[in-house]
Amino acid sequence: MLFHLAQSATASGVAEEIQWLSGLPWLLLLLLSLPLVVAALYTRVFPTGLWASLLSVSIVLSVLFVFSPQALVVLAMVDGLIFVVTLIDFLLLWWGSGGHRATGIVVSRHIPRTGSLRVPIETTLTLQNQTSMRLIGDFCDDLPEHFTAEPSMHDLDLARGMETIAISQLTAHRRGAFELERCYLRIKSPLRLWQRQITLPIHNRVNIYPDMKQLSDYAMLARTNRLSLIGVRRTRRIGQDSDFERLRDYTRDDNYRHIDWRSTAKRNKLTVRQFQSDQSQRLIFMLDCGRMMTNQRDGYSLLDHALNASLMMAYVALQQGDSVGMICFSDRIHAYIPPRGGASQMNRLLQAGFDQFPRMVESRYDLAFLHLNSRCKRRSLVTLITNVIDEVNSAVIVDYLSNLTGTHLPLGVLLRDREMFDAADAPHNAALAAAAAGGGTEAPHYTETIDDFTMYRAAAAADILLWREEVLTGLRHRGVLSVDAFPDELTAPLVNQYLEVKAKHLL
């Protein structure tokens, strides 16, 4: 009896020992995973797929040990070997790549300080390997928001003491000032069991301006007398052949028929006659940066289109010898450039407007016009570019522009909403589509071809457009010049209006 009890106790003890030993591999596996947790939290060194493959070997042996306890020694040796190998590989990567600060990797960046919207700019990254190991992996440059890079990643295989140069094309899809502050590297360990993510600080600033290609296009077309290709009309200047003002030096864009040959012979330098119609006048742009200008068209906000058209008109005015200024405002004055002439004024206007964006605030027209009256006493062509969507907003604009008449020459530029015009034309387009579908037969009645929602939508859009036309008519009756155009087609009407003002001597 006692013998059977002792045998039973021995068997129970063996079973408990086997049950405890069966949990030992999982404990070893947990201990083996601790370096992974520590590495990820404090050193930004992470395991690779090869590390996971080695870990799967330990998992398979641990499962086999449950059915065959005799494999405990083999399992312990395998786990220990994996632990030692991964630890050595981790240390080689950590200390070989420069330790905590990665001091052995030197990076430099060359990038232009300025760029144009949606025009690729070339950036160059130079990496120098001053560490004690060969750097293998990949790296990439910092990419600000609204930027794309081609290529976005670069392969890295750099021996000790060597350097590599990577060239990328950065394209900005938004104007403004942007900071490039870092370079990102991913380095693999010698045995490819670990990879380290390194962030190196390197600071550069790039200013993205509106695409000024339209300015060069205008200059080229003006020289070849082909401005009609971009919608600019030739306007005959009243009195340009009789109202002489002064003599000045000849420039490349002057008409050769205006050369004064007698003065040229006396001065031994080409001299042209300048007429009264070319006298220096003043233009001031008032750009609304409030909520009215937040709508998007072709990936650009209304303010983007307004700024592009304003810069084009400013370029033409500066070429004519006029002075140009600018006020950017929303609920406060964001930028003010006093009216000046000369080529350098174009750079001032670019600097003032390139980082202005529409804000979801109500624009303070009273504050903007008060600033105008306090700073600009001389008669000027004041061009307000904005959008109207409600009666309160339109009434304020009409009142302030009307109050300028007599002191200044006001010009109100109201941007059209293309979706509104398309909605108003929807029934007509739908009827044409139905007629085309019927093989050229007469279009069915509107109630049979167009659903009620489309009709109501078109009626509402037509009513808004009728109200908008009444606002424009009210401006004209009060002596305010007006331009009514779609945002993406604003440049030519605005330049034509300016040339008409110059031709008729309205200033």
C-alpha cells in the first residue's frame, strides 16, 4: 500500500516537473523577445524578416518539446545561439553606425532657395560614411506637405570613408514658405537581422512662388506683336502721337518709330520720345484673403487665380512705367506694399503675396479701405479682387467701391463660379442631349427629360446669377469699373481693362 502511494506521488511529481519544464521554452522565448522591445522603444532598431524566421525555428522546437521533453537541451542551445547571434548583430549595428547620435554619418543638402508652383526643382543630398561599418539600406529626403518627390527613396550601399550623391525632383503643389528639416536613413545590420532608422537634422528653407512663366510668355508675345494669342487686345491710345512728354533712353521693347534721331546723334546713344499716355500712374491691388476666396478651381483657390492675374497685370503696368502697390487683407491687414515703379517692385509684390492664403474669417473691408485712404492720397486705379455670394457681402463691396469715385478710379473684379453657370445651363444641355439621343428629332418636353431636382437646381442658379448681374449693374451705375470673369480666365480681361484705362486717360 505504501509502495503504491510512493509510486503515485513520484509519478505526480514527475508530471508537475514536466508541466513546469514545458513552459520553460516559452519563457526563453519571452526573454529572447525582450531585446526587441528595448530596441524599438529606446534605440529605434527594429527586427527584420530574417530575425522573425530565426524566431520561428525556436517556436517550432518549443512545440515539439511539448510532445518530446527530451529535446529540452537542444531547444535551450538553439535559443541561446539565436540570442547570442542577434545580440552581437544588434551591437555591431548600434555601435558601427555611430551610437545614439549617429555621429559618423554626415549629410548635406543643396536646394534652390526659390521655386515655382508645380515646376520641379532639383535637390541634391550628399551622404558621407565616417563610421566603422559599411552602410547598406536606403534613405530619403524630408518631404513637406503638398510636395511630391521623384524618386522618393534612394538605395544606399556605402563603404567606409566614401560618399554618395542622390538627386531628386521636388514638385510643390502649393505656394508658400516651406522648411526641410531632416534626412531619413534605414540601415541594415551586417547579418541583416536588424534595421536602424536614423533621423539626421539638416535645415533648409525654400520659398515657392506662383508660376511666372506667363510673364515670360507675355514678354515674348509682346516683342513679336502676337498678344492676341493670349486674349490681350490692342487698344489705340488717344493722342499718343501728339502729347509729347519727355526723352528717355531706348529699351529693347520700344517701338523703333519713336526713336528721336537728332537727340540720338547729339548724345551718341539711342533716345526715344515718350508721350503723355505713358506717364507714370499708380495702381493698387486689394486682394481679399477671407472666406470668399477659399473655393477651389483646377487645384487652385480663388486667391491663387487672383494673385496670378494681379502679378500679370502688375508686370504689364511696370513695363508701361506705372507704379504698382498691393494690400492683402482678411480680418486684418496681412501685407502692404506702397506703390512704386521699377523692375525691383515686381520682386516686392512676389514677396508680399506668395505666402498669403485664404482664411476662414470674415473680411474687414472697412479696415482695408481705411488703410488705403490713410496711405494712398494720390489718385490711383484701385483694383479689388473678391467674390460675392450674399447680399450683405455685396452691399459692403458696392458701398466702399462707390465711395472711392472722385478720389480714385475703382475697379471691382468679381470672380464667377463655374459650377453655378453650369447648373443654370443644365436644362438646356439635358434637352440637347435628349435630342441627340433621339436621332436628331425634336427634344421632348422638359418635364419628360429632366428630373425635378435638376430643374429646381437650375432655377436657383439662374436666380443667383440674375442677382449677381444686378450687383454688377449697380457698380457700373455708380461709376465703378468692373470685370466679371471665371477665375482661370481672369488674366486677359484684367490686362485688357488696364490697357483700356490707359488708352482713355481715365486716370
